[in-house]
Amino acid sequence: MRRPVEPFVPQPGQESVWDYPRPPRVEPSEERIQIVLGGELILDASQSLRVLETSHPPVYYFPREAFGAGTLEPATGSSYCEFKGTARYLDVIGGGTVAPAAAWFYPEPSPGFTALAGYVALYPGRMDHCEVDGERVRPQGGSFYGGWITSRVVGPFKGEPATAFW
């Protein structure tokens, strides 16, 4: 028997992931995002999309051209999201370090998610570090999830221990 989830109460300036919708919502963001891999700044952008889904911290998607040349290379594998469609994976390269299949994109996003066409997301936990407006991100738990946890969002979050059946 599943225990009911007790969402944390957000403080002023915070969002609860339990107020995010399902199916997810895509919204533009002008937060400054910096991503470092192999000691190299591989992305510094102020234009992104946030995907917000119940129980998940935001996932940030960036225009592919925001990454430097040679930073993203095709990787094997794909996965399927019931909302967004089929994702393809990319290796992320920076400072001589390769993070295998650490990024993904939707070549043909499903209706309702076409804004994601041409955008790339990545797993923050596979980078040296990621920052949102100068705050270091904590990656969402679980090996499959790509959420970005900052002080702006409160959970509990899918992917943490004992959340397998949410």
C-alpha cells in the first residue's frame, strides 16, 4: 500500500513541484545557466525552456546552438516519453572529458511539446557542475531523471529513496 505524499510547503519565492501539472508544462526562462564539464564552461545562456511536471524538479532545455562546436556528439540509444515522444541521446564533451549519453533531445516532439524542437537537455549530475542564476544545482535523484534542484523548488522529488511508485 502506497503512503500519500506530503508536499513541502513553499516559502516566499519558492515553487512546489506538487503544483506543477501533469502532463508537463513548457515555459520560457531567462535565468542565467552555466554548465561546466572537464573544467570548461560549455554553456552560458540566458534563454532556455523549463519543463515542469508534477513531482519533478524543472528540466532545462537549451537551444542546440547555445553549445559550442564539438560539445555535443550523437550517442546510441533512445527512450520514449508518453508526453514528449521519442528522445535521442548525445555525448557531451568539455575540457577533454566525455560524458556519454548525458544529453537528450526530441527530433520530432509530440503535439503540445513542439516548442522543444531544436532544444537539448542534459543530466546535471553528469557535469562537473551546473548553475542557475549563480546557484549550484543539485541533480534530481535516480539515474533516469534529469531535474535541476535549486533553493527555488521544494519537493519531495520523484527519484529520491522510496519514490518508485509515485
